[in-house]
Amino acid sequence: MSTEKNIQIVKDFFAALGSGDKQGLLALSAEDIEWIIPGEGWPLAGAHRGHAGLADLLQKASDTLETSYPKPPEFVAQGDRVMIVGFATGKIKATKKTFEDHWVFAITVRDGKVTNIREYIDTQALARASETAGGE
């Protein structure tokens, strides 16, 4: 598949993610999708596998944080890999603490489906924003 098609699949995946289109996300995701979020000390960290893991991650994200993307991300592709470079701001709902996050997502696309997502994010900023008063 061409790199342009892979970029479009990833753009469609993130558009579905942003609009809450769960059916669209599942249609663009491999059955055995794996989404890895590094870090400790905040609720979204860990490996999330399969459609059930994806659904669970999206629910946790919705329950845990509010995020906005002040400017469009940059997409770079080579072969079956698409890198997205971006910036987000947000707030952890439980603590009401804000965060800024410069991030890169490394995504693998095979046979027209997103198969793997590895986030490279500011885990320290997100963990700090997730700390409750007792944990500081």
C-alpha cells in the first residue's frame, strides 16, 4: 500500500477518534491492534490490545482527561509506518491540573488497517497532572 494511502488511513483513524466514531475506529483497526502508552502514575499507561482493549482505552481517556490540539499534527510516512508529530494541551479531570504534551505516535498500517500504535509522550507531565494532593 502506498505511503499516501497509509497516511490517509491514519488521518481517518484520528478523525474517527476525535469525533467519537467508535464504528469507524473499529473498521480502521486490525482485530489484534496493540496501542502502547509508556509510563507509570497515570491511568492510560500500559499496553491495550484488540478491539476490546481499544474500546477500554477510549473509555478511560474520555473519563480521565480533556485534550485539545492547538495546531494540526505533521504526518511522515515510510513503507507501512506513519509517524505523527504533534502538540496537545489538556486537563486531568480528577485533579483539574493542566498539562502540555509534545508527542510522537509511531503507527503501523497493514492491509488498510491500523495494527500498532506506540506513543512517545511527555509521561512526566501527564503523571504530574494526575497526582492527587496526597501523592505530591
